[in-house]
Amino acid sequence: MALPTRVKIVEVAPRDGLQNEKTFVPTEVKIELIDRLSAAGFANIEAASFVSPKWVPQMADGAEVMAGIARRPGTIYSVLTPNMKGLEGALAARADEVVIFGAASEAFSQKNINCSIAESIARFEPVAQAAKAAGVRLRGSISCALGCPYQGEVPIEAVVDVVRRYMALGCDEVDVADTIGVGTPRRVREVMSAVTQVIDPARVSGHFHDTYGQSLANILASLEAGIGIFHASASGLGGCPYAKGATGNVATEDVLYMLRGLDIETGVDFDAVVDTGQWISACLQRAGGSRAGNAVAAKRAA
Ligand code: HMG
Ligand code: MG
């Protein structure tokens, strides 16, 4: 299949990137991160989570973050909403898109959101209805679509089943997430091919954590399967508190570098993302986590 000429990158550093940081990242740093990413031209930024602060303390300031950002016209600011309480917070914060997040693995569903897959879908039903009634976009994320830290192998049919359930809830977009970064290109192609039998590929995204260094290869395999939306995190920040040992999302700078080499447009300013990746890494007192970002920064310093 011919590769797309344009893809959408969803920048998830402010949410997936920061949620697992042990030390509380000040609200003004979160706001500056989002403002920098907005200025870099992202069409979609995952900005915050409206989840229990006991479960994920780092995301407790979602309302303040959403109130403080400078919104770029045309950018969709998304937030995670596991239940009605989260949805109410999201609507009050004027989120453009809410994300319900379930799993293709029962064990992970229990650990992450404290209920079974079937219970999670029942819990998402009123959230989806209220989001639709409010005219807000709805996205559904499927964790462990390529493997689970607790149960290991995840059948492709389990992923497809959640896709069907999300479509029945009215999701505008569905994320196929490799939470622990175990997937490899052949399996990714198989999963994406199966998923796109039941949903328009234009509504599917790939969300790859880079634990085993497979993300870029998996993105290429997804592109070949007709997928045109990818999640990435500046400087490769991130990880899920309920997926021990899993590292961050694929670094946005690395994805942009690869896509540029493939003549695929994103509308995102690569240099601005390199700056942002280096800046947020310095804020967190660590070395940059993007190979491409570090290479550019080293070249500039030479
Ligand atoms: P629970 O304890 O089963 O729910 O948590 P509950 O309804 O019994 O509520 C317990 C307490 O939490 C109550 O407070 C609620 O008010 C409060 P208390 O009475 O004890 O003081 N609460 C909330 N507070 C604020 N906002 C809310 C909210 N809901 C309840 N929305 C729940 C169930 C889902 C809430 C909990 O398990 C939770 O918040 N989990 C968060 C999980 C999470 O954020 N994980 C990381 C994001 S997912 C991810 O990273 C994967 C992804 O990147 C894709 C991939 O890579 O796989 C998307
Ligand atoms: Mg994730």
C-alpha cells in the first residue's frame, strides 16, 4: 500500500509523558510545555488527565493546566476521562476531546482502572453519551493491544472486540496502544490489518511505547497498513504507572525526522520540537531522550 502523504501526530508528552514522573512537575512547567507544543504546530495535544489524584497524583492539576494554556486555533486539546467525574471536569475545563481508556487485557484493565473490560465499557457509556451531547470529540484508547505486562500474549480478536465496542459508543478515533512496547512490525501489521477490517483506517491511531526500541519500525509497518495518526512524546518522555518497566512513548523528534525522510507532511516545526524536548528534559534534570533531538542539539553546539 502507498504511504500517506500527510499524517497527524498527537503530542502526548504533557499527559503520557509526565504522568509517571515521581516528583510533581509544577503547573507552570506543564503549561509552558503545552504552549511550546502548540506553537510548534501540533493539531492535537493530549494535555491532561481527569483521573483520581490518589491513583495518579502527577495529573492532579489538570483543571489549572487547562485554564492556563494559550489555545492555538485549530489544535485539539484532549484529556483522559475514565468516568463521569472525569468527564465533568473535562467539560468544565473546555477540553476539545475526551479519551476513554480501556484495555484488550483483563488483567491490565483491573490494574489500571480497577474494573473488568465489560465493566469499563459500561462505565464509558454515560461518558460517551455526555461527550456527544456536549459536542466534544470522543477517542477510545486500547491498552495492551500488542501484549500485556500481566497476562503476556493478547489475542488480536480481543483488540478487535474493544474496537467494535468503542465504535458502538460513538468514538471518533481509536488508539491501538502498545503500552509496554513489546510489539514488532509483523504483529503490528496483523493487528492493524484486523482492526481496519472493522473501522475506517482514517480513524485509527498507533500509540507506541519504545521499551524495546521497536516504535519507529512499528510506525512504518502501521503506515504500510494505511494508518495515518500516531502518538508521540517530546524527548520520549513517559510511561504508565500501571505498566512497570515500560518506558516512554516514541520520541516525537525521531518520528518527525523519519517522516520528513519519507516526504510525509505533519505541519509540525521539527526544530521547535527539538528545542522543546531539550527544554523539558532540562526541566526534569535529565538528558534528552530523543536520538534525533540529541543529534541536532549536539550539531548546533559544535
Ligand atoms: P476507583 O477507586 O475504582 O473509583 O478508581 P471510585 O469511583 O471508587 O473512586 C475512588 C476515589 O477516586 C473517590 O475519592 C473518587 O471521588 C475519586 P474518595 O471518595 O476516595 O476521596 N475519583 C476521582 N477523582 C478525580 N477525578 C476522577 C475520579 N474518579 C474517581 N475522574 C478510577 C477508578 C478509574 C477513577 C481510577 O482507577 C483511576 O483514576 N485510574 C487512573 C488510571 C490512569 O490514569 N492511568 C494512566 C493513564 S492510562 C495510560 O497511560 C495508557 C495509555 O497511555 C495507552 C497505553 O499506553 O496503553 C492511554
Ligand atoms: Mg501510553
